Amino acid sequence: MTTKRAVIVGAGAAGLSTAEDLRDRGWTGEIILIGAEPHPPYDRPPLSKQLLAGDEEFEFVQLAPPESYEKRDIDLRLDTKVIRLDTENKSVHLTGGETIVYDALVIATGVEARTIAAAEGIAGVSTLRTYENAINIRAHMKRGQHIVIVGAGFIGLEAAATAIKKGCVVDVVEPAPSALLGKFPTELARRIEGTHLMKGVRFHYGQVVEDWNVREGQIESVTLSDGRRLRADAALVGIGTVPAVAWLEDSGLEIANGIVCDSQGRAAQDVYAVGDVANWFHPLLGGNQRIEHRLSASEQAQMVAAVLTDTDIAHLDLPFFWTDQYEEKWQSYGYIHGDSEMEIVLDDVDANRLVALLRRNGRTEAVIGKNAAKQLIPYRRELRNAAVPFQN
Ligand SMILES: Cc1cc2nc3c(=O)[nH]c(=O)nc-3n(C[C@H](O)[C@H](O)[C@H](O)COP(=O)(O)OP(=O)(O)OC[C@H]3O[C@@H](n4cnc5c(N)ncnc54)[C@H](O)[C@@H]3O)c2cc1C
């Protein structure tokens, strides 16, 4: 029985997983979960997929039924922002003046969508990070509407696929010379782009938006750097993210591409970080890596809960993510490096199925599949067996 208090800052997937897992692993003390958003924890991957495509509401994305917080005795505080961490006095300061003392602190504040200053405040222009963002963009995605997407990353392309399915006219504006540059192997990125082109998406590479043209406060068109003007009934800015660490400025924690942690998520004495905001040391890599994948968020949360409750966890798994675009479900397991060599080991055009292995120095480091969840299983097993066991 412990009377210790765990404070978790950030009520997203990683924060909630930490709270639930702590309780399930026998933490008997207080668990306080603090979130800046007005909603209880919800899932973000569907925001650019099912939620954007359908007419579902909040219940569709919520991660836990409302009654579960009371059942697990998790003190969920919403609409509450933590503005400062004082590691010396082991406390966090909230907006409104309250201070909460912790025995263990877990930081799960995620990332914020990168914005474009010139577009801020214009109606019809949005990023896609929150439930509100998705509902806002969805309202514009109607047949015949022109949607401009700035950024040909995963979120931009998922939104493009959804907009096309809904009968919109879609322009993707990207400063780089191709889609998913540096995020996915070139050959596979080209295939994804090919599907988009076939479906009617228009790509404008090597371009930025020079002017956001507005009528009565609402976006009307954008002017590209080459002078062309594109009609925009709405625009989505999908140009990446920044770790939500501004509130940690004077905390003494090491901040470098997120919160620097050891291989168990420890950032300082009794302070841990999990999820998108956390830059963990990874024994397999021999270095640190910040991972913005949904499953990593839960996994890291489980590991930190295991450390705090001194219970076992089986394995440190490799990064896994997926992206759904049209009828293509891509999955990636392992590490994608810019200098990996790729071998396509299955390319079934009729089934629209593909499996590719990524190697460096003769060692397989990742497997990527399209519509190939079953076919990936043996490769995933092989890669996982090579992973380093988690040392508690
Ligand atoms: C549109 C979209 C689609 C995605 N699709 C995929 C996908 O297909 N596959 C995949 O693997 N991953 C996907 N992801 C990534 C995945 O959703 C994230 O990896 C995951 O949400 C990370 O969870 P988190 O809890 O670390 O961060 P978040 O979900 O960002 O939660 C952090 C929470 O902390 C709150 N917060 C921040 N600062 C403070 C503060 N100072 N005080 C209090 N609260 C604070 C924030 O408001 C937020 O609610 C997608 C993400 C988005 C946005």
C-alpha cells in the first residue's frame, strides 16, 4: 500500500495509459491526470481518417468511458494547463495558481501542430491535431469544395484522401520536390503519390503559400510562390509538429527535440516522460529517438508504470505505425533511415499488396507493408526477436 501521489501532465493517449497502467499494476496512491483540453482523453489517429470521413462524434474517439475514471480512482482534471515544473520542491504549478506536489511525475504533453503565422486567425484555415480541428475541417469537406492542403506528410495525405473520397477538389502544396520526403522510402512514397494522382489530387511541389487571400475573414484562395492562385474554400496546414515543452523552460530538464530520457523514460529524479514529447534512449539504436506513433505512446506509458510499480514488462518493442489512404493500409515496423537499402519482397499488383524490407549494413531494420498485415507477421517476429529485452 502506497500513499504516494503520481501526477501525470497531459491527458492524451500516453497520459491515460500511464494512469490506467499504474492502477492496474497496483499503484494504490493518488493518481492525478491533468489535461489542457476540455475533453477527456481521446484517440488522434481517427481524426484524419474515420472522424474526418464520417459523421461520428466525440464518443467515437474517446479512449475510456467516462465512468472508468471513478472506477479506477483516477482524478482527471480537464481544461487545466500546467505552466511550470519545480523539481526541487517536486511540484507543478497550474493556471489559476494551484500547486500540486508529486512523488512521481509523468510528463505526457505530446506535441503541438506547427502553424503559419500569416494564416493564423483566418476562418477556414486549420491544423489537424485536435478533435475541434477535425470537426472544423470536416464541415468544409463537401462535394465540389476546393481544399488546399499545405504539406505532403502523412496527415496531409490522409486528409487529401478523405477529401477526394468526399468529392472535393484537392490541391497539395509542398515546398519539397516530392511527398513524404525523409519520412518514407522514396520508391514507396512515389507509389503513394501515384495513387493520389490517379484519384485526382493535384500536387504543387517546390511551392509555398505566399498570400492567404481572405474575404470577410474567410479564406478564399491562396497565391503560390510561382504566382498561381488556387481557390481555397478551406485550407489545412499539415507541416509537422513541435514538442509541447515551453512550460519546462526553467525546469532544469534536458530539452533537445523533446524531453531527453533514459531507456526507461526517466528524465530526472522521480520525473518521467512518455509519448510524443519524450526523446528516449533506445538501446537498439545506441542513441535517442523521439517517436510520434500511437502505439509507442502506450508502450512507453506501460514501461514507466512498470518502473514506478516495480512490476515486470516483457519487451521493448520496435516503432510501429500505420497510415490509411483510400483502400491502402500501410504499416511500418522498425526503424526507417534515410540511407537504408530497400528490397521489395512481395509486389502483388492484383491484390494491391506489397512487402518491403529496409536494410543497413546487411541488417534488416524495418519492414513495410501495404495491405499486408498478415504477410508482415513473420518479418515482424524476426525483427522483434532481435530487439533488446527491457531491463526493469
Ligand atoms: C491527425 C493525426 C493522425 C495520426 N495518425 C496516426 C497513425 O495513423 N498512426 C500512428 O501510429 N500515429 C498517428 N498519429 C500520432 C498519434 O496520435 C500520437 O503518437 C499520439 O496521440 C501521442 O499521444 P500523446 O499522449 O503522447 O500526445 P497527445 O495525444 O498530443 O496528448 C498530449 C495532451 O497533453 C495536453 N497538454 C499539452 N501541454 C499541456 C500542459 N502544459 N498542461 C496540461 N496538458 C497539456 C495536450 O493538450 C494533449 O491533450 C496521428 C496524430 C494525429 C494528430
